Amino acid sequence: MALRSELRVLVVDDMSVSRQVLLQLLERFGVRQVRTACSAEEALQLLESAPIDVVICDLCMPGMDGMALLRRMRGDSRHRRKRFVLTTGHAAGVSLGHIPVERPDAVLPKPFEARELLDCMERIAGRI
């Protein structure tokens, strides 16, 4: 069975257009098990109720931001090993090197092309 049919992805972004774009791109790649959340708080609830392999999360969201979600996940033994992709329109200003334990597996600057998302996913999850 191909990885694309087994991979379980959670897309977290407060902007519905961004969630929809990611959902459509992942579906184009053949990834069918995609859930979405409009906040980090909702993502935490989904992580408790559904198996997830990869989280793709926006950095800047109201309330709990993407880095706070990452810290919560890395601090929880049940979610610590899940792959985490941080998306941001402010990639130049993101400093992640000072927190090696809480680093995302990848940072994907917005806007990105479909090929960049596919390359990112294959780097962290294997060939899809």
C-alpha cells in the first residue's frame, strides 16, 4: 500500500482559504486522510481523538500560535514524535535554532508552490 493512502495529516490554520489550499494540494498528491482545524486548541482536541502522523500548522494564529502548539506536542510523550511542519508568511523572522528540542521538522514559507509542499512532505514522511 502506498504511503499516500496511509498518511494521516492534520492541517491547522485560522484562515479557511489556507486550509482549503493545503487540503486540495494534499488530495492532488493522493493523500486522502486529511483533517483540518481552525485553531491550535481544536488541533489538540483532534490529536486526542484521531491518529495523526503529520501536523501542518500556521505560525501566526490568534490565541495559541503554531510554536505554542509545537511546544505542547513536544512536551507530550504521545505526540512528541509526530512530524510537524510550520507554515509562515514571515519565514525570515522565524528563529528556531535556539530551541532544538522544540524545532519543527520543517518550515514552509508562504506562499509556496505545490512542488515545495510535496518536497517538504517527502523529506519528513517519506516518498508519497
